[in-house]
Amino acid sequence: MIGIVSYGTYIPRNRIRIADIAMAWQKDAEEVSRSLGLTDKSVPGFDEDAATIAIEAASSCLAVSKQKPSDIDVLFVGSESHPYAVNPTSTIVGELLGVGTAYLAADMEFACKAGTAAIQAIAGLVAAGHARYGLAVGSDTAQGKPHDFLEYTAAAGGAAFLLGSEGVAARLTADTSYSSDTPDFWRRDGMRYPSHAGRFTGEPAYYQHVLGAANRLFEMTKTTAADYDYCVFHMPNGKFPREAAKRLGFSPAQLAPSLVVDYIGNAYSATAMLGLSAILDQAIPGQKIFMVSYGSGAGSDAFVWETTVELAQLQTARKNAKVLVSDQMHQKRYVDYIKFLKMTHKL
Amino acid sequence: MKIYVTGAATTAFGELWNASPRGLARQAVFGALADAGVEISGIQALFVGNMLSGMLGGQEHLGAFFAEELGLTAPAFKVEGACASGGLALHNAVNSVMSGQYDTVVVLGIEKMTDHKPEDVATALMGAGSEEERSGGATFPGLYAMLARIHMREFGTTEEDLAAVAVKNHYHASLNPNAQFHNTISVEQVMRSSRIADPLKLLDCSPISDGAAAVVITSKKQKKATRRVEIAASAVATDSLGLAQRKILTGLSATQQAAARAYALAGVTANDINVAEVHDCFTIAEVLAMEDLGFFPKGKAASAIAAGETMLGKGGRIVVNPSGGLKGCGHPVGATGVKQIVELVDQLCGVAGKRQVEGAAVGLAHNVGGSGATSVIHILKK
């Protein structure tokens, strides 16, 4: 049985109101919030980056786990905002966690699905007996050019999943992927901000891949939306996951626990993983979770998770440590637009 | 000499991300040829109406580009006249047949816009404006917003009146399977949509679109053609590129001049037109067109449109933009002028389905380039 042995999350405390960004550009705040379906987004602190956020999430994951850092045989960090173009984030994280030196480290990059690509790869290594435990981290301080529409949603956050075959709290029962050369969003080497293809990021990109992967997983598992307790999708804004869930036949109630985007925006590689963590924070043993990520360029990874009795003690430990996703979502302090520009090194 | 449209076809309009310009051209042209019962080998010249392929796609030399795709070695021309490129291509095609140089030609209007970033499209579209307007940072929504403000000030036209144009055209588009939008909208929705260039809001503006349309025109009697509509007039007038040089701003002088010439050529008056496809790139543009074409006295069109006088099924004297217009059907700029002709041919032949204008016998197409620098008018008779 391969699955999630432990998990940890981290959301920076700083928030900016979408209305404040809209006001800075003389846009109708209510209309922007309504069209994107979110009210706040998280902002990294001045000294935070994808590496520090990954370390926070990974530390939180190990703090509630029975496993030691030295049990980790593989560590992948997925991000689209790795601090270095050359020099891995994964070794910085491994060093700070105290993993040692006997482990495979690599960075993943696949826009917003780099973290779930890490989960899939590690699950394979564990299943093959090549690793005892592996840590998959999704972490981002997403970039949005001032005045670009991305500025309203690009947020920061991290999630880390320890995968293994013993003490599994959420069993991975099926997974698949859907990939194609669909350049809807990109950032070339040396460019500070990503470019995107506007409305093209919707139907032919997000929906094509998310629904493609989801339907393939339905076929593989001979299931329908009604067979699941929860669902979670990548959340580039508040609208897309709701529409994807609706088209696949999921109810708002199945989706609601995962919708971290409403409060923190899109933390890119961490987003779907944070949504899954929010579900794990409240699920009971024996429940089934349907998950689909999305990364521009483009691809989706889809998973079926089934919770076990091991989950309860993780939930208790996370609750006691006050690191539930809901705790982190609602521990916040607001910054104004000028401070937001400073924090993200634009001023 | 009489000139006829014997074949007409259009692709669907919209965000056609899976379609290439070549594929769209083939679909439209071979659709029109099949309609006319003519083989591609029977085509003596190709006229392509297009505005942006060079600026957005880097591809000029469109005559040869599409001739190659269609398997044609006949003369092929690109005609550019901003958003009036399609209408202008047809005018040139009509002239070439009139001259006796050719007797059967194809006019293709085509544009592929949604593959490009909206800001790049907006910049490219400003190629239709004057240098002063470009360097001053104006955009077409801004220029038409100024025309709207002047109309509101002079005639008491309201934002709700303008919204009624979009409401009508979305309703018509909801009946057109090839239209970009099939949703009906309300005046309230238009009023609540985001402001683009005050007083124009998002739903006052035509969209960025892909699409192609083609017609076969001929001076010969084509035996295999299932239908035949006469082009009774083809007229063009030109004005200054920029608004600042215009003598009047309460209407488009080029449209007034082209209309006068077209009515004279066709031997009809504005009162004889049953159905019109007009250039509603922005809602104010349809109001101006209604007055400049003589359908309503100056200053009276907006309230008439708001009262439903030009809407399908309301029993008015004329139905305007039954295709959905640029607002509802979509506005792939080079294709628009040719699509207007395709719609009129369907209307005059009585095959427009749910959006059929009862008793349509004389139709008018009005295609504008820029903020009124080029105006092309065609009058078609059953």
C-alpha cells in the first residue's frame, strides 16, 4: 500500500485584499473579485522564497510524523519560482531538514503541477522498492507582473507530502496523467514575469487537461463523481475549480473543503496540494478523494486517495500544533499595495 | 452588366483555437464553391480581405498564400482596408468583373485574432487609426467613446439606448448557429459590465474573433447555382484617418457619401431596404449607421432601436443585423464584410432559418474601416 504517511503545509501570514490591488489600478474592485471568485491572496514575507516556504511545509510535515528526516530516500521540490535557475532547491530543503546525504534530490518544474508530478514520481520509486520514504514538496512565490491580471491571483504557499508504504494515512489507489504541448502560460529563462495567452488558458488549456485527466481516471477506476466524498482541483482562480467540478458531476459540497483559493489565491505548485491537505484535515477514515492538478504547458495529474485510520493522529497532531490549513489560512495580517510591492521586491 | 452572388458560405465565428487560417479559408471557399456549383478550376481570380495577418502573424502575401492552399494558380490579391477589408475586397472583385477582365471570382474574408495576446491585437488594430491617435495612446474603444459622448450631448442619446443595440444583436446571434455568442443579454447586464472607455462598457464592444467567409460572384448565368442574388450597388467612400480632421462628428461622413452613391446605383432609397447588416463594432456605431444610412433621422435612431423597431419579429420596417452583427456574431475583422454578404444572401433567398426576415427583398451591407475613414456599402436584390 503506497500513500501519504504525513503532510505539512505553510501559508505566509501576509495578505493583500484583491480590492486594494484593483484600487491601485483604478479597476472596479467588486467586479474583479466577482469575476475571479476570490477576496484575498497570500503574500510572501520580504525574506521568504520558494525554498524557505518548502522548508516550513516540510518541517511541519516531519514534525507530526513518526518518520525521521534520515528515513527520507528521495526529496523532490516542485516549483515555478525556484530561487535559483541553476542550484537545486531540493538540496537546500534536504540540508535544513537534516536528511543527510544518502538521498536522491531533484527539482521539478511544470508550472502549477510540479508538486503533484513529484508525488507521482515518488510513489513510483516507493512502489518499485527503490525508496522507503520520499518527500514531495510543492512550493511557490508566484510572480505576477504589476497590472497583469495574474497580479490578483499569484500567491505564495507550500505543501509537503511524505509518501511511503507503511503507516499510510491516505492510500493512493489510482493515478493518471494527461499531457500535451499547449503553451498557455510561460516564462523564458531570464524573464522576471510569466506571459500568458489570456482566454486561451481556459478551455483548451485548463479544462481540456483537467477534464481529460479526470475522465481518464473515472474510466480506469470505473467510478463516477458520486463515488467520492471529496474532490480537489487546481485553483488558478475561484471560478475554474468550481466549473470543472460542476462539469464532472461533483456537488459544491464535495468541492467546498478544498477551496483554499477563496482566501489565499493561487499558490501555484502548492495549490492542489493545499486543497488536498485541507480535505485531509477534516476527512474521516475510509473516505475517497478525487484530485486533479493542472500545470500550464500543459498537463494534469489525477489521483484517487482513500483515507485510513492512521489519519486521525496526524489530524490531532496538526490541530495541537495549530498548523491546520484552516489555521494557516485565517492567521493573517493585511498589507497595503505599497507594502505588497516591497515584499515582492517590486519596489 | 449585372453581377450576382451565386455561392456564399461562412465558417463558425468565435475563439477557433483548433482552426488554422488555411483550414478556415478552405472551409469558407469550398463551401461557397459548392453552393455555386463551381469547381475551383472555374475561378478566374481570388480577392482576399484581411487586415492583421502581417502585423500579428508575420504573414503577408496572402493572395498567394491562400491560392496555394486552395490549389489555385489564378491571379490572387490581398485587399486591406482595416475592418472594411472584406467589403473592400468585394468592391474590387465587383469592379474586376465589371471591367470584363474576369467573369467568375471568389472573395474570401478572413481573420485569425485569438491566437494573439489582446494587447497585441489592440495595438495592431490601431494600425487603422492615424499616427496622432496612435502616438496619443488612443484605442478604437476610446475613439468610438468620443463619438458616443458627442451623440449623447447633441441628441440626448443615453447609455441604456446604446445597450439596447447589444441586447438586440445578442438576441439575433442566439438564433445564428455560426455566431460567436449564443447568450441573450439584458440592458442591465450591459450597464453592469466593466467600463472599457466611458461611456462604452464591455458589452457595448464587439469581441476579438476568428472566422472566414467567402462568396462567389459572377457575371455569367451559372446553371448549377442553386441561388442567385444581384449585387445592385457597390460603393465606397473615404474620409480622414483620424477623428480630429473630420468636419462632422455626429455621424460618419464616408457612410453618408457611400450610401448616397449606393442608393443611386441601385435605384432604391433607404425606405426600400428590408434587411441590413451594419458595422456595429461598438453599439454607438450602429446608432450612427442607422442615421447615416437614412433609416432614421439624425438623433432619432437610438430611441427607435431601444423601442425594438429594428429587431427581428417586432414587425418593424427594417431588421438590422439579423446575423447578430459584429457584437453578437463576432468580428474577425477581414471576414466581417464578407460575412455580411453571406447573411444577406441567406436572407434574400429565404434560407436564414429562425432569423429569417419575412419578405426580405432588398438588403444592405455596411462595412466600416477605422473610425469611419473607409465605408463600403453593398445593396443586394433578390
